[in-house]
Amino acid sequence: MITILTNIYLAEQYIFEYKPMTELEYQPVSFKDVLIEMKDIAELMVDLAYSAILFENKDIAHEVLNLEESMNQLVYQARIQSILGARRIDEAESMSGMLQVAEAAEKISNSASEIATIILKNVKFPAKLRQVLPEAEEVTVRVKVQENSQIDGKTLGEEKLQSTTGMRVIAIRRGVSWIYDPDRDTRILDGDILIAKGLEGGVNRFYENSGINPKNTEDEPEDATVSDLDRAVSLIIDMKDQSELAVGLAYTSLLFDSREVADEVVALDSRMDDMRYRLDLWILEAAKRISNVEYLRGLLYMSSFAENISNAASSIVDVIIRDIEIPPVFKKIVRESDEIITKVNVGGDSPLVGKSLKQASIETVTGMVVLAINSNGRWKYRPGKNETIHSEDIIIAKGRRDGECRLHKLSGQNYERNI
């Protein structure tokens, strides 16, 4: 049974390597704009791929594949721009670094499209996986907007949902139609079904704004026996969290030209390889006791998905590790994308001083996800809820620009758009 399961997985991986592309046509556009759009599309595809799994939704899976076509066009544009933009050796080296970042975004999008493809092929995922996906560090929820609720009739820009609840709307279903990656001018109507992603602390407030009373759920008693499948599912959630952290830190390392952060991304990728090995072992062990192994194939694809994202992050920081010059335009790419990365210094009179991340509720108040904290010269990556914030700490976070402004005010520093 183990051999059959492994062969099925490897055979389908081979099939997915061939991806027909539509005819491409070069259109004059700045390299910066191409890379910004590639970064945004890749991140959206990952969010939608996980949403398609969680809600078993083929419409969302189809949109992931549609976005892949857009990514193919952008990859073509990036390659042409890199050739046209290099006239000297030093320019060619700089362009090679930018092209490597573009290829990493392509790798992430390809992995998301593979997940979408298997969903459309009716590959099954264990119910336990869908049950624990909402327990990841960044959860995905679905709510139906009630009439006369706080957000009924308002635009996303007016409500500033991400900066006030920590939840970012990634898709809206209106009747039989979908609106993907809505912008600040998108108006929310009663009856809309919103799919949003963010940190768990903002879920209840997001529900309330939509006119829904948060559900009071009691902690389920833990089973004394943890099966191999339980371990596998739990490890997948950890891999999901670490892969998303790796991407955030990868862009951070380029933005601030930090070898230290780049080294952490490489370490995360190494740990991911170990996690993938343990996960595959547990899945194969679980196959001995499950009559229908079809439900385990999805877990194998999920582990590959997370590992590919982590590998892409490692490719991004390879530019730093090999000491390739990062052109100034790269900072504009990170700063002008949908989700920006920022660095703030905590002032002595900041209300954050002495509070834990849980007490400060940074994610809920500002909508910014904390990637790392530097305290007394030591970095703490993926800090826990009980991590205490001190004066002179440096916080690295990602989110929307209006949330960045709130975070700067909380830290006691003046807000400046330029780094």
C-alpha cells in the first residue's frame, strides 16, 4: 500500500511539470511594476489555494489557475526587461538578482497552481486538516455580511478592515459571481460572503463588524492517543506557518540588506526539509491503517506546497548570501506592493513597553503581522504571544500602509513613508 501511494504521488508530480502557456506578447512596462505585480499575485495565489482547500471550493481553485496565466505573462515581461536593462557587467549582475527574485515568485505561484489542479481533480483532504487549518497563525474565515451591519454598504477603504481587525478580505462572493483581491474602492453589500485572512485575535471583531455574533466554542478534550495522522496534520500547519514566515523574512532581508535575516531564512528552509521527512514518514505509517489511502494524497501535496514556498524564500535570500548588489528600486517594489514590510523602533514612552504581544494586540489594533523583534541586539523570529516588548526594541512587521502608520504611532515614533 505504501508503494502504491508513493508511486501515485510521484506520477502526478511528473504530470504537473508540463503546463501549457498561452501565447505571450511583450508590452513595454517598467521592471519595477512587473515585480510588484508578481509579488502580489504570488501571495494572493497562496492565500486562495489554502482557501480552496479549507472551503472545498472549485471556483476559487479555478481563479488560482487564471492567476497563473497572468503570472506567466509577467515572467515573460521580467525576462525581457532584464535583458534590455543590462548594458554593462555590473548592471547584468544587478539584473540577475532581480530576475532571481522574479523566478522565486514564479515558483511560489506554480506550487499554488498545483494545489488548485489537484482540487479540480477531486483529490481528497482529510477532514482533520480542514478542522485545524483555522488554528494556523494566520487563519482564513468565511462570513456572510448581515443587513445593516457596520460594514454593509461601506467600501473596504472606508472601513479599513485590515488595520482595525487584522483581517484582510481576499475574496468576495456576490450571488454567483466572485470578486478576487478586492481593493479599497470595493463596496460591501449585505448578503456578500467574505473570505478573509488574518490573525486569530481579530476574528471575533471581524464577525461583529459583519453583523454576526462570534461563536463561543469550548476547547475540545484532548485524546490521550495521538495517531500518526494527527501528527501529520499538526506538522502541516507548522510547515504552513514557517513557509509564510520564510517568505516574509526573505523580502525583509533584501529590503534592509540584512545577512543575519537571510541566514535565518536558510535555517528555516533546512528545518523545513527535516519536517517534510517526518511528515512523509507519518503519512506512510498512517497508510498502513487506513483502507482508503486517497485521503492521504492531499497531505503529500500539502507538504510539497509548503516546502516549495520555503525553497523559493531561500532562493530570494541567495541574492544576499552571494553578495549580489540590490538595486535601490527593490525597496520601492516591497514598499509599493499590497502588503508592505516595515521596521519600527520602540520609544521609551511607547504604550507598548512592558506589554506582551498578546496584551499589546498589535495585530488586531494595527493589522500588522509581527515577523521578528530585535531586543538587545538579539533577533527573535516568529515571536510568541508572551514575548515582552521593551524600550529600544526593533519590530519588523508586514501589513497595509495605514496599519504601518498606526504601528509607528504606537511605538512612539513619527511616521515616515520612506525607509
